[in-house]
Amino acid sequence: MLTTFGLDLLEEAVYRELSASPPPTAEEVADRLAAAPDLVRGCLDRLLELGLIRPSFEAPGEFTVVDPILSLRESLAGQHEELMRRQRRVAETQAEVVRLLMAEASGRPGRGEQVERLLGRDEVQRRVDRLAGGTTREVLAFVPGGARSTPELSAARRNDAALLSRSVSIRAVGADTDSYDAATLAHVRWLTANGGRFRGCAAPLPGMILFDGSVALVPLDPRNTAAGALQVAAPGLVAPLVVLFEQTWASATPLEDGRPTTDDLPNSKELALLRLVAEGCTDAAAAGRLHVSHRTARRMMAVLMERLGARSRFEAGVKAARRGWL
């Protein structure tokens, strides 16, 4: 079970020493393992961070072990709570930014090039083409859910290809890709295959495109994107939009770590292996339960870790739980 947490040999040895009854002091652990006290203290810090040990109630200043399965469950719960907190902060920021922009649009319609109204989809697309043609550094975009029309996707492919050919960075945050149709999802796959970056977000997203961090396009009416858009160049309004994007990007899920396609789903034996490892089984024990060889179980686990982009079994358990596999 301890391998799930990615412990090195000394950290695991320290944990096992502390499992004795009564638990030894840190100095006694160092003596038993013939290890430098500073190294043992570093191991204790790491075990505390992972929730595998806690301060002892009976011996102040010393530590006692925590059941690894309990620690793993608490860690997964903590990961979920932190994700929910981030999404709430992002939603609050989105609401405030949209409120500011709508107030600007309704209260001061004539501010020259600082805030400009663009009416209708055709005018908006012409402006997107022009701004994309002059962008030299970065494009940031929110892509709301739902299918996009063939003309929209063709225009997006044309502009994105030109931007990427000039080494302009493209980062996009979209709604859960389950809400996209096949053509829209194919464009997302094309974008990431050609150097763009895409992440998914469960929170509702307003439409938005930022060019070089200085000009933004946002819908006139988020509920009716056909109405047109606002082009915003006022630094005081663009700056919070950049902050909003970066906050959302930080809490979003990379496409490769997001909801899997049918081909990415683990088969029944792989799911069983993940569950057994999460319950604390070693590869050898899991192999016996699954009626496969030890080598096969190790290979299956390595494939699952690679598919999940995990560097340890613990991280694999967290990511598998996020995907709903466990």
C-alpha cells in the first residue's frame, strides 16, 4: 500500500519503524536505521504532509502512524474540496467581470476605441480575423459548451493555423467536452495536436477572446451570442479579464486528463486492479486476486499510470477517482 504514496526506501522504513508499539522517538528511528537525524526528520515531514503520520496524543513531540487507506481517502476528499473551492472562486470572479462589462456597455456606450459595440456574428468574425492577424504573442479564449457551426469552425481553423505558424501561443478553456459535437471536438483535438493548449472546466463559461493581453472580445448578451460583441481595449477592464482567464486555467483540467473517450476507458480487469491497489493490495496480491502473473499486474499498473499521466500510484489513484473510475 505504501508504494501508492510514492515513498522512497528511507521514508517507507521510517514509517514502518513508527508502526511499532510503542512508537520509537525520532532519535531512536535514526539509530535503528543508521541514518542521519536530519534525513529522518525530512522523512517525518514528508509523512506528515502525506497524512501517513500524525502527532501523538500520548507522547507530545512524537508521532504515530495513520492507516494508509484512511490517509488516501482523506487526501482524495481534500483534493475534491480544493477543486470545488477553486471553481467557486472562478465562478465569483466570472460573475463580477461580466457585471462590470455589462455596466460599461449599458452606461457608457460611446467611448471610442476603449469599448466598441460589434453587431451581429459577421461583424464579430471580421473583427476576430483582423485582431488575430495582428496578434504577435498570445491568444486566450473561453469556449462555451455546445456545437459550433461549420463556418465558425472553418474560421477558427484558419485563424488558429495562421497564429500557430507564427509561434503565437493559444490557450483555450472549454466546457466539458461531452457537450461538444464530433466536429467541435475534432477541432479541439486538431488544435492540441498542432501546439495549442486546451483545458476543460465544469463551471459555466462566458464567451471571451483575449489578444496579446490588451484587447478582448466578449458577448453583448451572454444568453444570445448572435447579438454581437463588445471589443474592450480599456486596460482597467482588460486586466481583470486576464486574471479571470488565469484563475480558470489554473483550476481547469488538461484535455489529456479530462473525461476520457470510450477508447480511453480501462477494461474490467484494469478497473479491478485499480480498486485493489486503492484498497492496499500489492501488485503480487492483486495478481493473485485477478488470476494473472505478477509481471502482468505490474505491466497493467504501469500502463494505467502512463495513461493517467501519474508519477506514483498515489497520484494514479487521485486521477482515477477524478475521472470517476473508482
